[in-house]
Amino acid sequence: MDSQTRINQLLRKGCPDRVGLFDHFWPETPRLWLDQGYPTADGSPSDTETPPADPAVFFGFDMRPCGGWFDVNPLRGYREVLEETDEWQVVRNGAGAALKYWKHKSGTPEHIDFRMTSREIWERDYRHYLLSVDPQRMDIPAHRRALEAGRAEHRWTFYGHLFIFETMRQSMGDITMYESLALDPGWIHDYNRVYTDFFKAHYRALFEQAGLPDGIWVYEDLGYRNGLFASPRLLQQLIFPYFAELVAFFHEYDLPVVLHSCGGITKALPLIVEAGFDALNPMEVKAGCDLFAFAEQYGDDLAFIGGLDVRILESNDRETIRRGVSEIIEGMKARNARYVFGTDHSVTPNVRYDSYRYALEVYEAHRDY
């Protein structure tokens, strides 16, 4: 069974031959691993100019991201550097938001300033830019090349992008967003209506011009370490109707849909299932997610991708890794869960290359159903 068939079986309630394999990495992790023996993309000696090998290819992951990202800001291509040092820069984007980014490491940008602070500003300055398809928002040739490469490797290919919740946060900022969720739900509905139509139209153009992948990932962080960012009732009223509409849109193309949501999302599981998502990632342990409980309660409806506490790998202790990896895989198999092995929040630079390789050795010893 090749990777494409295996993941299709996992996501479509079939009978795969083994637990799947996929993970995300912090961008700097493979680069730091070059000094620990990890190969470069072209096999040449490591240096500051040669990129590291693609982990999805090198480690033989079953899933392969193939793009799908496009410019979602109202002012396409707008980027104004407001302040800069050797370590970071503050950039204003096409939604009027000024965000502070590290230059040499990844991380969530710091919120500095936002201009979209009222419905009037949204309607006057931004809304109208999102009402039609703009092909220049998408790099169609790059998506097509990535999709063809994934197909040639017989991997399960997917497009991925944010959706309304993350787009809203990076447009309005947390204060305006949460105040408006409570005090001006009409604006939230209008914003979400416009953006849902926008995403559907641009995905449709992407499918027609670059090709259909095997599935879709939707990246929407609904929680933090202590729980959800908003109550289940509010999410049900203002956010999840649009999630369900987007999932139904993808299902019309026969594409399974994975929801990636970090943080403590346990109380949102009924909404996630009701919206029709086919799989969930990454089930963050330190935010209170219990993968085994999820599998027991929602295993008939969802496949699960990730869930290994990354701190187990960060221990860089073989016995800790052996015990943690074997327990999670055998525990999911015992619950008849459809499972793709991976971490609960990406592989960090604190994980050594040898530790990750050993984790995969343990996975291989336990992966068969």
C-alpha cells in the first residue's frame, strides 16, 4: 500500500496497513540539524547557503504539503517595513496590521498596531478588495509543480491555508476581534461571509488551474494553553457555520479536510465533528488535550494526526522516547483509532537529529495494524 492509498484509507474510514507518518517542523530545526549529520537538499556538504533536505521526502512521510497558500490581505502584495533591527522588523500588511517578526527564528509575531478597528473602517477601506477573484494572489505554477512532485512520489498531497478565525486576528487584532465577537456580531458575520466566499472562489480557481490535491488542511488556532479563545456557544454561533460551509465545499470535490488547531480545544470537539472535519491535528498535550479520550469518544468520526508530547522528544533521552512513542501508537491501535503518528506541536530545535531518528525507529517497530 503506497502513502497516497494509506492516508486515503485512514481519512475515509477504510482499513490501512499501518499507522501513518507525518509531522511539521520549525523552519530552523532542519537547518540546525545540518551540524548533526542531517543532509542538505542536494547532498552537498552543509554550509550557510545550501538548504537542508525536505523532511517530508527524507523521512518518507505519507503526507506532503503542496502549497495552497495565497495572499488573503485586502491590499494584495502590500508590505511596509516600519521599523527594523538586525534581529527583527515591524511590518504593516495589506489588512493595515503592524506585526513584529523575528528575522532569524520562527515564532508568533507580536501585535503592534491595527487599523481595522471598526465596521466602518472595514467597509470603507478593505471589504471591497475581497469581492472578486484575483489570480495574482496565487502562484499557480509553484502549486502545480509541488502537486506534480508529490504525485510522482505517490504521497498524499494537500493544500493548506488559514481561514476566518486566524485571518480575523491578524486583521483586527485581539482586542477589536474579541470585543466585536461580543458586541458587534453583525460585523463578524459580514466579515466571515465575505472571507468564506473569498476563500471558496480562490480555492476553486486554484483547483481549476493547478489541479486537485488529495485533501486540504485548514489551519485555525482556536485555543491556547488554558482552553479555547472563545466560548463554545460563541464559536457555534459566529465561526463554525462558516467552517461547516467550507468543509462542505471541499467535500463537493471529494477532498477530506484536516483541521489543525493548537491549544486546548477539548470543548470544541463536538463542534468540530458537527462541522464535518475528517481529521484533527495536533492535539496539544500541554494544553490539556487527551488523545486517547478523543479517540474513544470521537474515533468513529475523526482520524487523528499528531498527539505525541514534543517534550518527550526534547528530553533527548532514548528510554523516554521509546516509552512515549510506543505507548501512544499502541494505545491508539488498541482503541481502533485511525492514526497518523507525529508530534503535538511541531518538531522544535530542542530535539536532536539522532533523537528524532530514534523516535522513527520506535514508530517503525510498532506501526503495523
